[in-house]
Amino acid sequence: MSFTVPANLEGEIDELISHYPVKRAASLMVLHAIQEHFGWISQEAVEWTARKLDLQPINVYELVTFYPMLRQEPMGKYQIKVCRTLSCALGGAYELHQHFCGKLGLDAHKHGPQTTQDGKFTVEFIECLASCGTAPVMMCNDDFYEGVSHAKADEILGGCK
């Protein structure tokens, strides 16, 4: 597979790098720019980033594997993130996650993000969304939802066109 960064993205990345005293300091910003454009960070993108920043690929890979917001696989058009920290777990987050997985034909017991075969939805547990008093909470892409019932979950899915 050939990985090519479009000229406009490379220009944006060069601009980002210029704001840092050393190239390595721009690593996260470069990875965010790549993920914003491609939707995820492939192994080829890791290697390209390493060359761009005069680093070894492992120096970039350790960031991609450490930060949960950096994706190593393609995600669905709609990313459903269910909070699983204590308040949400007690408020029904696991049942909510299971409901989404059941509706979308995914395995509720599988670890990590799962994407439907059509690439439309990705469902995953995430850590605290900072609304413990309104559990269970979730996000669908950038939209935040509190006190999500199964009926509300169905409404959210129905709104994804």
C-alpha cells in the first residue's frame, strides 16, 4: 500500500512544525493532522511521520499506542463512545453498550472499538466524559448525550444518516 500525503496537508504540517523549537515537539500535532485527514493513523503514516520529524518509527508508534484518541484502524462514520467509569457503569453504561452492539450486530464482549462491516458505526467504551451525575453518558461523534436510555439510544442511531 502506498501512503501519500497531499501537498496541502504537507504544507499544513510544515506550518505546524515551524511553531516548535525542535521537530519532535510537534509529534502529537502532526499525528492529529494526519488522523483528521485520513481518519486514522496507518503504519505507513507512522513511518512517514517519523521521516518528516527525523525520528525513528518507534518514537512515533509509542505515541500512537499510548494515546487513546489516536486511531490505528479505520473508524466508522459515526463513532459511538459510551463512558464506562464508575458512575456510568452503575448507571447502566454496560447495558447501554450491549444495546448498541446488539442493534448493530457487534460483539458486546469484545475488547476495544468495533466497527460495523459497512463502516458506518464504531462502538467503544471510553473513560470519563465528566458528567457523573447524569449517567449513563455517551457521545456520537462530537455530540454529547446524558442519561441515555435504550429508547434514546435508538433515537440517536435513527438520526445517523
